[in-house]
Amino acid sequence: MQRLNQWSRFLGLTALGLALTLILTISFDAQGFRRGGPDRGPRHGFGFEGPFGGPMSMILDLTDAQKAQFKSIREATRAESEPIHQQLKQAREQLRAAVEAGQSGAALQGLAAQQGQLMGQLIGIQASSHAQMFTLLTAEQKQKLEQLKADRKARMEERRSRRESRNAPSDQ
């Protein structure tokens, strides 16, 4: 009899756990939370489709002409950066192979420096793209963008201070 009670308790707790998991999953999905991965959730930058794309284009109230110009800039940027992305992938593979082969520190530093140079090129291309897009904004849109940045920075600072106060050791 006692064994039956333990088994019933185990099954009951398992069912409760599954039910809670299902409820939380449905709740988070309804709120827009999703697992990370390709083409899921917000990406870094200004919006879901890169700078000034997606929701940001609505917030800044971009004209159709601006949207078309931004799309053209994004496509040109993608075309310019794609070969560098491929070189970076190869450089990472070379570094991984060098580590596994036990090459010297100098050789590893050279391969790492190569990756750094490629990353710098990508950052430069992206910065140039953002600068081109920024020049297309009106004064009102630039002001709105600066306000959004300030609001975002304030929210990040508030979260950081809450996290620090929560993690601070208590004096008790």
C-alpha cells in the first residue's frame, strides 16, 4: 500500500510539473518570447531587419523613398561583406586546426590577428552603412532616434543598478 502511495505521489507530481511547463510555455509564447536561433526574435541593431528596418521604420515614420534607399544600402552592404564573412569563416577553421595541431603561440597569434583584421573590416563596412542611412534621416527623425537611444540607455542603466543591488552582499 505504501508503495502505491509513493507511485501515485510521483505520478501526481510529474503531471503537475508537465502541466506547469505547458502553461509557462504557452504564456511565454503568447507574450512573444521565443527560443533563440536563426530568424527568431530581435537582432542587435535598430530593428528586426537591420538598421531602420522593421518596427524602427514605423517608429521613425520613414517614407517609402527612405525605405527603398535603406534597402538598397543594406543589400550593397551585404554584398560587400559576404566575401569577408567567408574569409573569416576560413580563418576560424584555420585557427581551430592550428590549435588542434599544437602549433606555436606565434602562429596562433598570427591567425588570431588575421581574424581581428577581418572583423575590423566588417565593422568598418557596417559603420559606413549606418552613416549613409543616418544622412537620409530628417532632423525630426534624428531627434526621435536620439530620444530612443537615451530611453534605451536609461532602461539599461536601471536594470544594471537593480542587478547590482540584488547581487550586493548584505551587511547582516
